[in-house]
Amino acid sequence: MKQTDSEIITPNTEINHDKRDFLKKSASLSAAAAIMSLLAPGVRSGAWAAGSDAPEKTEVKIGFIPLTDCASVAIAAEKGFDKKYGIKIIPSKEASWAGVRDKLSNGELDAAHVLYGLIYGLQLGVGGPQKDMAVLMTINNNGQGITLNNELKAKGVTDGAGLARLVKAEPKEWTFAQTFPTGTHAMWLYYWMGTYGINPMKDVKVITVPPPQMVANMRVGKMDGYSVGEPWNARAVWDKIGFTAVTTQDIWTDHPEKVLGATLEFIQKYPNTARAMIAALLDASKYIDTMANRSEVARIISGKSYVNTEFDVIEDRMLGQYDNGLGRKWQDANYMKFYNDGKVNFPYLSDGMWFLTQHKRWGLLKDHPDYLGTARKVNQIALYKEAAAMAKVPVPKTEMRTSKLIDGVVWDGKNPKAYADGFKVKA
């Protein structure tokens, strides 16, 4: 343990004059030791070396992509929730998920609002060079979608079953876009197609397009449909070039989506900073999930610094008010959630494992990985629990959760190998 001279007590030290200070320091170090005992060894040593709970870095650069669910990063910075925990968040607008991947890996970004599956792909060297990564918290559930163009609507396609019939009846190079090969949007697109018997690896062409470029590419006819986060599904309806075929909450209600991601190296070097980032985003998450604040949040993130689109395009679906472009309007109970009494934010091991099962299902992984072992390494549950205590956020009693997806198949994390191998439609 590295200490400063003032912290070293030798047999010859005269303690009478400094007895009070010494006792205070001893009590403080004992308390710190108790806290650090809860952490993983790599994180524990980093925090202990700092000698206090104070953030090692007071300014942190957090990358984000222009999507509605970047809101917690924006609000933490704009509303000063970062200051409460001794840090200053610098939001950094990025052009693509590949750019976020590269900047996280090389240290240009300290952390990022990032696709869950991108972090797990990097951990296993899929979708980029292998790098030990960390999921600090889940940022949001729900609120993504799959948009199809009006040409498909003209052919009678309004849902997955209709698309499956058309793909079978009219063989051609049907083209669909997702935002990153190992990411969430790719997995929602593939799962949805697979549910209706479409093999995304064989029956259609799938391309990668950055989220803010989806609408423009569809407008000029480069794809028949895409899977992306809001507001780019609502924007297609707004512009009358497409319709929402399915929301991701209808594929998996309360599914994991974006996370606060970093390299494992970063959190080992700056554990107190990482904890402060989580706590600040938790406070922002509470603020956003107070519905009375949502219109204000939509206005903030609609600005040029963040999503850069019309306020109305963002606000409606932030409020759960959906119009699918097919004449149906509804109030969705499973709108994009950022907090939900802490249920959103806990980094469940089963959530991370699910993405690995889909990476294996679609041939991105050749062999079965150590599903649980990888999740335990990536998802920083001990660190999250400390931050949750700081932000007064409840945590669940279990590190796994159970969900039923659109095809009726239940995922609980108990037998990931059998789950991954059990799908009829796969690579």
C-alpha cells in the first residue's frame, strides 16, 4: 500500500501533539477498509491507493450517440447531478457505435452510453479487438423499434407475419439495417425475424447504419426496414416514409438496452470515479422517470448538442404516446424507462448472458462461451451496489431475472447453452 509520509506511524513518532489527528485518520481508514472489502480485488486495490472515497478524476468524458436514451448522460450534466458526487461529466457526441467502441478501447472516452451487446462483443473479441470491459449499470429498458418502409405497406405488410409471407413469395435482396453487429438493435431485428421464420443470415441482407442516418437512408431507398432506438422510428412516421412494425417492448417487455460502459482497466484505476458516475446517472434516471419532467427532458435532448431533431418527435414516445403510422394510436404502458424504482438500472447477470446466447445463435460466436463467468466479470455488481447506496436506490435480491419473449420462450439464465441451441431459426 502506497502511503504519504503523514500517514506512516513509526515507533519513534511523537503522537502527543497529533493524537487527535491520528485517531481521526485511523477511524477514517478503518471505515474505508470496511467499504473496500466489498469490492473485487482489482477495484479494491485501486480505491485503497487513493486513500479516500473522493473521485480520482474530477472530469469524465462520457460518449453518447444521438438517441433518446442518451438522456441520463445529458441530464446528469445539465442538471448538475454530477457535482453532487464530486465530478464533472463532459458529454461527447459521437457519430457511430464503431467510433464509440474505438474511443472506449483506446481511452479517448472514459465511459459511454453504449449498446449492451457491444460491450459483451468486445469482451469476447467479436465486433472489435478483444478488450476487458465493464458494464457499470443499465441505462434504460424498452423504447426501441423496427420500422418498415411504405413500399412494404403498399404490398400489404404491416407486421412480422406479413413480412415473412412477402419474403417467401417474392425472393429478392430484401435489405434491413441495424446499428452494430453485436448490438441490441441487431439482436431485436434478428429475434423478431426469427420468430416469424425469417432467417436474417440467409433470407435477407442486413447492413450496418449509424442511428442518426437511418431515416435519410430509408428516404433514398437504401433499405426496406431498420431496427433502431428512438426518436428515429418516430421520425420515419413523422416524415411519412415508414411505419412502426413492432416496438422492442413487444419483443421483450422491459428488455435491457443501453448501459454505462467502460473498460475494466478504467474502473480498476478510477473506482471512486466510476462509482460517482453511476450515482450521478442514477439521480438523473430518477429525474427522467418523473413523468412531470419528461417534456423538459425531451426539450433539452432535442437540441443540437444532443439528438438534434424536433422536440415533438422525441416528446410523444417519451410520454408513452405512440402512433405507428398505420392508423393506430395508443398509450404504451411499457414506454422507455430509465429508473422504475431501480429495476431498470441493476446490471443483472442474466441480461448480459442473454446477448451471449444470441451471439452464439447467429454465429457471431463459434463456440459456447462461459456465459455466467463472463457476466460475472463484466457486470460490476459490487460497484453498482455501492453507488446505489450513495444514491439511495433499492437493489433487487437476485442477480438473475426471468422474462418471456415474443415467441413465448422463457429466459431465466439457468441453462444458457440449451437456450442458445434451442431455436429452430439460427445461423
